[in-house]
Amino acid sequence: MRYISTRGKAEPKSFTDILLEGLASDGGLYMPEEYPQLDLKELRGKSYIDVANFVLSRYAPDIPVADLHRIIDRTYRAKTFGTREITPLKMLEPGLGLLQLSNGPTLAFKDVPLQLLGNLMQYVLEEKGEQLNILGATSGDTGSAAEYAVQGKTCMNIFMLSPYGRMSRFQQRQMYTLKERNIHNLVVDGTFDDCQAVVKEVNADAEFKKKYKLGAVNSINWARVAAQVVYYVYAYLQGSSHDSLKVDFSVPSGNFGNALAAHVARQMGLPIRSIIVATNENDVLYEFFATGIYRVRKGNEVAVTSSPSMDIASASNFERFIFDSVDRDPELVCDLWDDLKEKGSFDGRFITPRFGYTWQSGRASEADVDFTIRETYEKYGVIIDPHTAVGMYVGLQCRRQRTPLIVDETAQPAKFEDAIRRSIGISPPVPKGYEDLADLPEHTTRIEPNADAVKQFIIAHVK
């Protein structure tokens, strides 16, 4: 298995090489040369760890099988995720399931891939005798999940940019109260997209990136996408009685990484009828699937909502999907992204007709989110967070008779107390271990949202 760039100008590389690299040297995103195929009969009845071993060994053949199995076994433990199932499927009613992805240490779905990514990176760095400096941006859950995954690891530092005042208090305190010396929280005045633009600009400086050994843990890192494929396969096996049954997945989506993982699972042969891309009022992705036009937003066009992880102006993983959708033609991808850079949009109407019903999309307003949180609680006795409510609302709007619907749960409601209280009049329970979070001191650095300032900070804090 080799990995190629969506832009077509970077040399093919192995899994362990791209694990530490992030963006390809030509500015593209790495993709596997081909998709390995699933054997559902072999996997039926297997544990989460068994499914992870099957899927990930196909994408990381340069890691010895025994070593990879040890890493997976060390990552996916009931002690870390609260259950041996890791991502259990909760059936709310016949034909409607909630895929519980928020059982990890930071109470969000991103723990599932990032706990693995941290352990994979540590393994490769120790094998090579190298250090890595992770540079990332977060609009909510990625930052804390990444920091919890690498905290205390002596072979890694992490520099995480976040927008001041645009995350929930719980999300902020999860990140900002960490005090390990290898963790640096850089807080900027601006939006998530301002933070992400700085990260991309710093990474585009090839000389700086090489000298200071920069890596990435957000969803541009293919290993993270591969890890997310596992829970789609496992969810299907939990929710289906035979291998020919097709299901729909409703995926709350901002950066498109989670929806991309569902796409990859389908390319591997998972019987998914439709992937439903659910957006909040920041509806860049909905607009594309509805009109064929992909148009990024300006920072002042990004609405502040109760689902901040989806408050973004451009989807950083969307390029991988377009690469597959244009039959992996890198020149066409480059043309489209040149249009995006010059005009702020591109016309993909020549692509969308081929999707048929294999992709659907919808958007949820703040009123829709409040209604869905309240209705889900009253009907099923289950409290869901605002991101999950976006997925539930849109999924039910797109639901078809006789096709099971699985909605991705993306975070626990305790992370969004204000939104929950507004919707149902009570506060969600605080999970065990987080009772004293509000009393801990914060450790942050305010910084200007520009590449030079971030570079200077990295230089000053790398040994």
C-alpha cells in the first residue's frame, strides 16, 4: 500500500512516512492508491479490536502485524473508553440507531482516532529516534482530543491554535487546564478558519516545516481517517443481521473528515445506501450537495452556533472526496482548487449528477437543534449534544422507509451545558472525573493570528 497526493506531484509514500508529514509536499492530501475490500462474513461477531486490526493492517502494511496489534490493543481498552464495545450502537427504536462515539477521555468522537494516532506516532518516532512538533487548529473537540492523546509523550510537542470565545466553556477548560510541558495552547482573536489558515501557511513553508519537524493530527492526517473507518464497519455489524442489508448514516459534518471516513468504508464494500451530510447554519457542504457549487465563506460570514465544531468556512477534507469523485484526476483537482483560491468557489455541477441517492445533505437551524434535543429527550429519554442534534434532525428529514438509519453521536451533552439547559430546562450530568474542571487554573498564550508569530513561538519552545 502506497499513498499518493490529490495534487499528483508528490512522490508516493508509505503509511509510516505520511503518518508524520500531514500535507503532501505539493499541498495536496494523501490518499491510498487503492481501497482494500472488507470481508464482512469474516468480521461478523468480532470485537472492536478485531475489526480495527483487520481494517488498519490493510492501510499500514509497513508496521509489523504484531506491533500494530499491540498498539491497537493498548489504545482501545474499556478503561479508556468506558466500555469493551468502544463505540456501541444504541437502538432508539426499530430502524433508528445512535452510534455512541463519545466515550473517550475528552467525551468526543475524535478520541477514537486520536488516541490511536498518538500511540502510532509514538511508535514510529521511537523506531526512528526522532521528535515531532504537532501544529493544529481547533474549533472545539479536536484540540482537547489531540492534547489528551499526546500529553506527557516526550517525543512530541503540540501547538494548538483556538479562537477566543468561540468554544463552549467546557471545551475550553478541557484544553486550557492541561499543564504538561509539551502542550501549548495558542489563543487568537478570530475564527477557527483564521486559525486553520495560519496552520496551512506555516505548513506551506517547506524549509521551516522540515527544520522544525512539523506534523499534523487533524483530519488531514490519513491515519485519523482510517481509524474512523473502523467504527462505521463495527456499527454496521452491530446494526445489521445479514451482509446484504443497506443502511444510511447521518453524519454531523464541518471539516468533512467523519463523512469522508463513511465514504471510504463504502468504497471498501460496506453496504451504505446513503451518507447524509448534516450541517448547521454554516452550510458550505449543504450548498455543494444542493447546488453543485462549493463556496468557502469569509470569517465574518461564519455564524456562531451551539455546535461550534461545525462553525467553519471551508472543509479541509473535502479535497479527498472530490479527488475520488473526478476519477482521481489530479490535474482536474488542481484546476478546481485554483478556482477556489482565485474566486472563492468552484463549480462542481458536472460532478454531482453521478452521486444519485448515495449522498444526501441537509441543514439545521438553531431552532431545529433546540427542538431536536427536546424531542429526543422526551421521546427516548436520551440527552444529545447540539452537534448530534444536527445529525438527528437532518437524518430524520432524509429518512427512508425500510432503510435503517444510524446517527453519529459526536460528543457528550455535558460539554454544551448552556444549549442543553436552553432546550430541556435542566443541566446534563457531569461525567465522573470532570467535577472539578472549573476550579483548575488555565495555561494559555494569546497570540496574533499570523504565521510569523506562530513560527517564532515554535522556535522559542522547541528544544
